[in-house]
Amino acid sequence: MSKRIKTMNYKISHPTKIIKGEITLTASKSESNRVLIIKALCSEFFKINNLAKAEDTVSFINCLEKSKDVSVQVFDIGAAGTAMRFLTAYFATLPGERILTGTDRMKKRPIAILVKALRELGADIEYMEEEGYPPLKIKGKPLNGGMVEMDGSVSSQFISALLLISPALKNGLVIKFKDEVTSVPYINMTLNMMQEFRVYGQWHEDSISVSKQNYHVKHEADYVYEVEADWSSASYWYSMAVLAEEADIIIKGLKDSSLQGDSVIADLFTFFGVKTEFMDDGIRLTKIKYCVQQFGFNFADCPDIAQTVAVVVTALKIPSFFSGLYTLAIKETDRLLALGNELKELKGKVDIINNSIKLESEFSPEESIQIETYDDHRMAMAFAPLALKTNSLIIKNPSVVKKSYPDFWTDFKKVGFVIEEV
């Protein structure tokens, strides 16, 4: 009889409730994954500095390396959603037959919109199990390109996947949007990074066009692409600054003129009493006075920070309304459902209405609060700062953070958090 494997949990506390320290933040997974595809399509060699160490990016790199061997046919991307979408598009342009698969959860994450668009551009892609979902059999070949029509409210990763391969399309690419486009900053990040490598896309009223071009490296000695630190990961440090009694945190690696949409947190968290001071090599967070009676925000352009902010407003007992949460249901878990479940454990009243959340809270410190993570890295990290407001907090399956921020718990302990395995 097989032995049952016990899942490790973390019991977290903070004796002083004062956060002071300096950390070097993990690199941006979004930026790393984009530049990796650009490098794979670029005929000129260049170096990348500060690639993300996230599990998703490591899996992505391994698949790209294996794709150079034509004898390898099966590529397992695990739980890496961005990599699944980007590799689907990239493999469609790469001669040879490949099977792209992932975890059980990945096989439940829809990809039909991207596959349909790629087929319209000439790609040969088959579903191997359930229609509209991975795994996929992809027979790569040169693609003609042309125009595709897409729903603008879909995941921006579908749109970015197409944009990144556009230089490899014989007739270029035009993406025409049927509805309002969400997550525009992520699309602009893709376009700006493509422009860094001399490929230029153009926004029109309801479309984006990219003519036939080639990626080129800047003509300067020893050109190296530097990946910025991750603003999504910075959101957890903003949350700590809010919930601590005192805070003075230096976070290295972030820029004032960032390509990342989640950099909006520098402005957003002023509502909750956090001042951001930009320095030469990062930022400094300190507490300031705030007076928020209620809070409302549209997260369509920055869905990855919605969980963090939801925990903050619940802990501060600020009535709130979050809209623009279109993509949360198809992430690592159904984040709308998971978030609602765990906020209710904090005495939050949660109403989920048409991709929006209405929150009211009667939060009060408990002897011990337990948080399920649902195999979702952002659930673990968004709720962890609550240890500053409770006597103790238990995070179940804490190892999920390795998906995007593998050093999270190490950095966490640097500023005084005490972690016990239970």
C-alpha cells in the first residue's frame, strides 16, 4: 500500500509588526518570457541579463532548448500559462511536428481563441484530447500571416503570442478587435520590447498591424538586454508596508519608466498610505497618512495585483468594488472563486457579479487563520502579509510561490517574519 504524502504548511508570525529591510526583487516573468521568444526568432545573437528564476520561466527555457533537437516531440510546459500560449504560436512557425502539453489544470485552461487565430494564419494545429484545450499537436511550417479578428476582452497573452511571431509571417499581421481591449499595458509591453529589437507595430482605432520585418539587435558594443524586476511581485511588499505598524523597505531592481502595467501600484497604494520614492537602483517604501472611506478600481489592465489589493482592503475594512476581473477565472485556479472563499474566512462579505467583486469586511485578528492556496502562487503571496495583523497565520502548500517568485519566503524572513513548518 502506498504511503500518503503529507503536505507541508507554513505557520507565519511577526513579533514586532515592524518591517524594515532591503531586498533584491525577483525578475519579471512577463518580460523574461517575451525576450526569450524574441531571442529564439532573432538571427543575431544577444545576451539577456537578470532572467527570471521563476519555475515558469525555467520550464520555458528548457522547452526552447529542447526544440533545437528535431528528434524531441513532446514538450511538457507544466503549469506555465504564458509559456503555453507563446510556445503554441512559436512552434506553429518552427518546422517539425511537436506535442505541447502541461499539468491537469493546464489541460482545463482554454486556448481555442489562439488556435483559431493561428489556423487562420495558416497553422496546422490539432487538439489531442478535449476540443479547445491542450495538449496540442503542432506541425510547424512557414505561415503566410494576414488578418485575424479577435475578441479584445480575451487574455492579452493570446494577442502577445501572435504579435511576437509576426516578424516570421510572410504577409505580416493585422489583429482586428471586436470589443474593447483589456490588459492594454501587457500588449504595449510586447510592442515596446519588439521595438527594442527593431520591429515596429502600429495601433489603429480597433486593430494592431505589424508589417513583415526582422528582429535586429541594437548596433552597440556588447549589447545586453536587461530584464527589470517584477512589479507584480512588488505588490506583496506594498501590502506589507500597509499592514505593518512601521515600514521602511528598499526594493532593488525596479524602474520609474517601467514597461510593466503592474507598476500602477506605486500610485494605487498611496490610497492605503504607502509612499514610493524612486532611487537610482530601485524604490523605497514608507508609510504616510491615509483616509479612505471606500475604494473602487478597474483591474482590467492589471489583473495580477487584484488578489493583493483585495486582502489589503479586507484587512483595513474598507468597502470596495473591483471590476475588470475577466481573466481571473482561467488562471492557475479560478481566482474569483478562490479569492471569495478565503476572504469569507476573514469575515469578509463577498459578492461576485459579472467578473466583479463587491467587498465588505468585519475583519478582526484571530488566534489562527488558515489560507488555502489552490495551487496558485499569487494566493499564497497575497495572503501572507496578513501575518502582520494576526497572532498567527497558516499558509497551506506554500511551495507554490516557486512558480513566479522562488525566493519569496527567504526574502520574507529577512524582514522579521518567523516561519514554522506545521
